[in-house]
Amino acid sequence: MIAFVVAALALSQLDAAPAWDYKSNGRDWSGIGQCGNPGQQSPIDLPVSAPTAEEDLMMFLKYPEFRSSATIYHNGNSIALTMPENFRAGFGLGKGSDTPKDFQSEDADAYRLWQVNFHSPSEHTINGERMPLEMQMMHQQVTGGEGLAVVVVLFSAQPNAYGALLDAIIGKGLPRKPWEEAFRKPSFAFAPVVGGSDFYSYEGSLTVPPCERRVKYFVRKETIPAAHAQLEQFSKVLQETCAPNGNYRTTQALSNPVSLVGTVDLITAPDKKVRPRKANLPEEKAALAASMAAHSGCAPEELEKQHKNKHRFTVADSEEVTEAKAKFRRAEMNWEAAQRNSHNTNRSLHETQKLYDASTGVVDKINIKWKIFATEQQLKAAETNVELANVVYDKEEKARDVVILKDCVARQNAHAAAQTKKTAGATGES
């Protein structure tokens, strides 16, 4: 069955007239394959956090730099890249005590990367928030079975955060129309965007028809920052060719438990284990419990609707939501101001260093050296302020999201109560 799915996916990329599209973002796929079957469907809305997987489950990541030339192509519903058979990259699943040698046996749980595709905006959401870009890395099991696994990396917008991988994919421009291709010669470094974080783990389905189930998903918990200009490249192409909203399937009801797994990056940090962080402080545990409780009681569609307005104040906001949004906005402005100050101080340091290098007089060099020293101290203080502001930003963002989740459940319960009362009234009248 899995071999058939892989073959079907390959053929669908060559089919110039697909039997499905993104006009309704998958809401009209119920009659195709398993897309209309309940349970085990992807994508899903992920909670703020989740319990740690049992038995100390770890992902052993091995994504060496891909140095060969490659072809980026537009297959009609995504920007994609197919990896050659001789590129050995992927991951293994095991316990924290395992070593790379444990994945060389025939019964090891190991997966090989065979394709990378992009979705703009993202298919998976976190607390109802849809990210600007999602990279799905398709893997096929090479030992221990014939399963499929998808490693997902979500990208968030951040000014001037130009990532090398997206730059390599974009090149001089993405293929703009279905069946167009673009040749790329630079190397592709997947390890920096995959490693360094724990992952959400759950069992779902392919997010495109036939929506084959029993697919393992691993979604990087920490998003990767990307520059607005990079994200705009994907958004413009995919929202034009997959109109009107882009190439994402709407989130599906969660039917399987979500857990967190740790990672070991065998390429960049083979001796470092990234384990899921557990909430220890009472307020953290309370926030997590409230978040998960609210998440389980709010429909994904309603949650996404509320998150679309999370950056702006609306007349429908409750006092609690308004206050949470205001606190987050102040934290966001302070963080942005700290970043600008750090950037400007760093630029001033470089300019002063240039003056020092160009100066020929001893006295001038001494005076400029003192300026360099003072600017270095200012930069150190500015970087510390960025770190502190980022901590507050993260705290207020999580607090705002928890409030939005609670408000979502309250609205949903109020609507359900009103419908029950209306039905009871109609029954009484009859």
C-alpha cells in the first residue's frame, strides 16, 4: 500500500490536469480517496505544548549538506524538490541511550528523505495560528517497515532574518507557473533548520488526495525565522497558482494524541540531546493546563478565525482579550526597539572599525580604539536588552494565546447554550 502511495504521489506531480485543487482548501475533497474518512487526518491544530513521549523517544537527525545541483519545480500544487537516490539523509527513531550504530540493523526504525515541498501559508497551525510558510520533508521507511513519515518545519516572519536554505531554494526566482522548473547549483543545508528543537509527534495522513492514513508526523516545535522578502516569494507564487488562499488544507479534527519527542543532530551536535522542556513553575503548569483544556474544547475553524485578529483590536474582544493583546503589543514594540538599537549599535561598531583600519596616525588610532571599546560595551548591553525583551515577548505571546483559547471556548459554549435554548423553546411551542 505504501509503495502504491509513493508511486501515486510521483504520478500526480506529472499529471497536467489534477482532479483536485485548493479552491476550497480541501473542504471539497470528501469524495476523494480517504479524505472524507473520519480520524487520522492531517494537518491539525497543535497545542501550546504536549506531554513528553513515553520511553524517552528521540529523533536522531542526519541531514548532511546537499552539494549537488538540483531542480526546483512547480508541480501544479506546490514548490518541490526531489532528492536523488544517492543522497543519504533522514532520521531514526530510538531511545535516548541509542547510538547511530543502532540504526544500521534490519529492524531499526529509520527513514530516508526523498522529497521536499512547500506550502504557503502553513497547513499545520499552533494554537490556531497559521504560519506564513511550511516545509514538508517527505520520508520513506528504509528499515523496520514500509511507513511514511513527514518532518515539518514552520517558518515565522522576522525582519531581515535571511536564511541560507530559503535563499538557495529561491535563487533568482521560484518557478511561477505549473510545470516550470529552475536549476539550482548552490548547496542546500537542511540541518540548521531541522535540528536544535524538540518536535510535536502524532499519526495522521497525507495532506493531499488520496489523504492516505498512517503517516507519522514530526513538527518542529520552534519556528524558524525568515525574512519578509523570502516569505513573499513563496506567497506570491503559490497564492496565484493555488487561488484564492494558497496551497493549504484546512485543519482536521484531532483524533490521535500529540506528544513531544527530543532530538539529536548527528551532523552539527552529535553529543547534544534536545529534550522537551517540562513546565516546572506553578504558573507555567497552570497556563499549560488551561491551554490544553481550551485547545481540546475549541473547534479549529473558530480558533483560526480568532487568531486572524490576534494582532489587532476588535469591537468583539472581551476585556480580558483586549488587555492580553495590549500587553503583548507593548512587549512586541519593546522587543522591536531593542532589536533596532542592537542593529544600529552593531553598524556603528563596524563603521568605527573601518575608521580605525583606515587611520594612519598613532593618536587617531588610540582615540578611535577607545570609541571601539565604548561601542563594544554598548553593543553588549544592547544584546542583553534584546534577550530580556525576547523573554517578555515570549511570555506575553503565550499568555495572549491562552486567553484567546479561553475566549474561543467561552464563545463556543455560549453559542451551543443559545442553540439548546432555542431548540427547547421551539419544542415547547409545538
